[in-house]
Amino acid sequence: MDLIDIARPAAGGAETGIYHYDNLDRAYLARRVEEFREQVGRRLSGALTEDEFKPLRLMNGLYLQLHAYMLRVAIPYGVLSGRQMRKLAEIGRKYDRDYGHFTTRQNIQFNWIKLEQTPDILAELAEVDIHAIQTSGNCIRNVTTDQFAGAAADEIIDPRVYAEILRQWSTDHPEFAFLPRKFKIALTGSEQDRAAIKLHDIGVLTKRNADGVPGFTIYVGGGLGRTPVIGVKIRDWLPVSDLLRYMEAILRVYNAQGRRDNLYKARIKILVRETGAEKFAALVEEEFASLSGDRFNLAPAVVAVIQARFGAPQFATLPEVSTIFDSAVAADPDFAQWTRTNLHPHRVPGYASAVISLKPIGGIPGDATSDQMDLVADLADRHSFGEIRVAHEQNLVLPHVRRDDLYPLWQQLRRPGIETANIGLVTDIIACPGLDYCDLANARSIPVAQAISNRFADLARQHDIGELHVNISGCINACAHHHIGHIGILGVDKHGQEAYQITLGGAADENAALGQLLGSAIPAEQVPDLIEAVIGHYLARRTPGERFIDTFRRVGMATFKEALRAER
Amino acid sequence: MPLHVVTASRLRDGAIMWRASAGGWTEHFPQAAPFPGDAIDAALEAGQADVRTQQVIGVYKVAVTETRSGLAPESVRERIRARGPSVRPDFMYPGA
Ligand code: SF4
């Protein structure tokens, strides 16, 4: 990808929301596709062995999973256009089994891919400026951000712009292509953390300083997996113009000092822990001071060029209140219920962001059929300037919908699979593919998610229980972030059988916390009963207005354990 | 005596393969050949030969037991590989 060139004019075009490629970007992608086509040809002919080829295919997002190859396609910071979504639908239809799986890293995975067709798939994706580069390997992966990026009422800066800058900086960065281990950055454009930033190798939170100037708070060394750690703050406020220089400094320290002798100790979290946060911060500051301010400086003109490449939706001037919306809420209780969970405040009066749930009752979390993807693309074109976001919670977002249009939009969403009014509720379960698809899994995730979803199918009951995040991972790699679920479920192998450990009290927000273990692992069929008992205890103890996590924090783990023991 | 079958993934499309009785590979687990005791070693070696000719990758043995309805893999993982994802009955492998 080309680095920022402020001389280049901003691309125009009707499409807003996504970063517009120019010919240089497209030529680069085309070259990468042809390079991979040639590599696949050499593998199939035997000129390359599997050992030689594996790193090459992984660099292009192609894994070998339980049933077939899996292609992980990057959705940069979760932002898609309707046109791009239609292409993903087409890939699903033409090369896979008519669906795709949206992940917690705001990417999409296709589970039934053929090696021999992958170069053609990548060529088709490149037609709409999408690729699978750096979705694997020990490099800087897709930068993730807030699913309401560019739309949220509380946004201080547009995180897409800085995520794009980080993407350009990190793509094919010659120094950081072979880091000690994979590296994940999350960035959020408001003071509210909607991107779980403290659980990433680097977390970037936007905030204003005492003078009201926007800047970034920097966290490092967060991560889940085998050794879950909450990131530590190493800079309280960094001028926005220094973001790249600071990132470069952190990566240099990590690249030079991160451990390469032990796979389990190679992530930056271990380096930060072993060095000590204060000393690590000092090393970064030292490196930062040594880097040329000019070379990495994000001058306002540079940022403006990137911002312009996204294009700006032409919002209408509307009153804050929509009488059409208010009347529909009053007249239709099902719609009213949907509006309580599936909307998010917009920065422009008269608009809202609408969340499309990919968590139908009893369904597979994050899966969308090609028809559903096409429908969402059409709805985005009709109601949201063609813009779509992918949430790390495995849902989709139409970021800019007129409040007047929300009722007609909802009526069009009333189709199986995407109509559920459950965002943030107990059935909005984050689950990884688990042992049904994943080569690394210990246990299945999806059937457990389905069983819980079916148990709490009653929407009125879900709404009564209120905000509650359930996360299920099929192994310690924690792709579904089980450590930070209010209720976390981890699949383990217990004497050759699938079993599940439950944790309580995890959180991914500004008060990020790791869940605490409730007891020993239990078989799948006991999980819904246990979750029911945990929720029952919460309902019995909650005070007015308390969410599950609030009650948990107030009464503590011991009370939950005690209550569950007494019930048994 | 322990009983095993041999499995791999087909290189060109990643499909799950099982070593068949007459040699060669099948996509259908019910047609997988069982190898008792040490016989598995020669079967694995034969499978490895097909790695060298770009037919398959990742050859390994899978412990199975004999049941009334035929062979069954002992581990959940291999049962899922033999039958298809448990959450998509529409993707169940033929004959599973
Ligand atoms: S958590 Fe484990 S089982 Fe789940 S997708 Fe990640 S690696 Fe696979």
C-alpha cells in the first residue's frame, strides 16, 4: 500500500465511508494476486513443498482448517461499502457454501475454500479494493475500531482516518513483517471504549487534554489467549500528530526485545510484564525521542488528505426529533423493542446508527448467508449512504440512517436471521467457530451458543435481564474473547471429552476486567442450566437500574459461588 | 489390538481424505480402511508417498473403534471430520 502522499488529490466518487484506493494501490494489489497465483501454481506442480508454501499462503489469509481451506478476508477497521458487501456475498455464493462468518476482528472468513480457486477469489476481491493481506502471520494485523466509527455522537476524532493511516504504515512495513509474534492494534475515536482496546497489543483511546485538545491515550501489552492481561497505560495524552512516531517507537522496542525463543512468551504483553511497565514506557519514550519528528509527523494537511479519501455523506438538515419514528414506536411494540437495543446515537441530528443482529435465536453467531449480505448491501444503499460497519461483536451496522427511515428499514429487516432485537443482551453471544471448523479447537463453541440462545429465546425475558455479554471460545486462543465476557465460556478437553469452564465478571469497556473462574469444567449439556442459575442469582440480587456486571461487581464472585453451591 | 484409519487433506481443495482399502483415497469415511496394530505404519508410509506427489498433505492416523454401524473415530474432532460440522446438518458428508 502506498504511504501517505499529500500531493495526491483526494478521490471523489459517490461511495462514502470507505477509503478510496488510487491506481497505485490497485496496481499493488494486482501484483500481490499474481504473485500468489504463481506461488499456488508452483505448489500444485510440486516446485514448492508444503513447508515452503505454508507461510506464503498464510500471508494471503489462507489457512487449512478441519474441513477445507479457510480464507480470512480483511475488512479494514470493519468498514465496508454496499458494493464490497455484494462482492463478499458473491464470493460466498460462487466459491463457498453460500455464506460467510464475521469475526471478532471485524474480518470475514470463508470456510470451504479451494486452494486452486484462491487466486481467482483474491482477484475478484481486488476488484472492489479488498484483500486478505496480513490477516495471518507475525505481522501487524487488521487495525480494529469502534463499529460506530464516523457516526457516533460521542466521537472526538474519526477513528477510521487514523486506522487507515496505521494500515498504510503497517502494510508491508519492511521492519515489522516478521515480528516475534502477531500484533494487534485497536483504536477508538471517543472516550468510551467500544473496541476492547485494553485487550490488544496496543490500545489507542481518544481523549481531550485539559485544554480540550484531542489526543490519544496509549495502552500496551493487553491480550487474551493463554496469558490474559489487561493493557497498561504508557502515555496519558499523545498529540494526534505524533501517533505514527509513537507506534513506530513501540514496535521498534518490541521487535528488538520481544522474545523469539519461546512461542508462548513472544507477545508484547510478556515483554511489558518482564520489563516492567514503567521501564518499558521509558524505552518507548527514548526511542520516540530518537525518531525524526518530520518523517512521522501527521500534519493536519496529511490527515485531511486521508479524511478526504473517505468522502463525506451529504447529511440532510433534520430536526433531532422524528415524529414518524415516535409514532411508529408508539404503535408497534415489536419495533419499539428493537429500537431499545439496536440503535446508537448519531452525531448528526435526525440520524441514528442501526445494528443488524447476526445472532438469530438458535443460530450460528456471526454467520450471514449470501442473500443476507446482499440484502444488507441494498439496505445500506437505500438508507445509509451505502455504508456498512462490522462490529467486533459479530454484528453489522448501518451507520447513518435517518430516524424517519428507521421503521421502514426495520420492516425490511424482518426476515429470518437478521431481525432479532437482542443487541447487548444474553443471546447476542460472541462465539468462535470452535471444533466444528477450527483445527486448533478443543471443544465446540457454536452448539453451546445455540443452546443458551434457545434457552433465553423469550425476547421480553432477555430485555428484562438487560445488558449481558456472553462469550464462548473453543480453546485457550480466546478468539471469542471469553475472558472479557460478563459470562465467559471456554471449551477444554477433559480426558478426551468436551467440557466448559465458566468465568464471571469479565468486561471489555473502560473498566476492562478479566473474568474469574466459577468452578471446574462441566459438560455442554449442563451449561445452559448453570447460566440460568447465574442469571437467576443476579436477578434476585440486582438493585434498580443495575446491569449484570454492576451487580457482580457489587456483590462479588464469592456471593455467586455461594448461591450456586446452595442451589445444588 | 488398536485400530486406526489414515487421514489427510487433499492439496488442491483441502477436502478431508481417508485411505481406502484398495489403496488410494476416498472422501467417504465409511469407505476408510481399518489397519490393526502395526499395520498402520505401512499405511501411513503409503499415505506419505502421496504427499510427495502433491495429492494430499497432513497425513496422520486416527484411532477408531468398531461399532454395529461400522467404524467410528474415537475423538470428537475426528467424528466431526468424518461426518461434517455438527451444526450444519445440510453439510453432512455423504454416507456419514
Ligand atoms: S478460540 Fe480456538 S477454537 Fe476458537 S477459533 Fe480461535 S483457535 Fe479456533
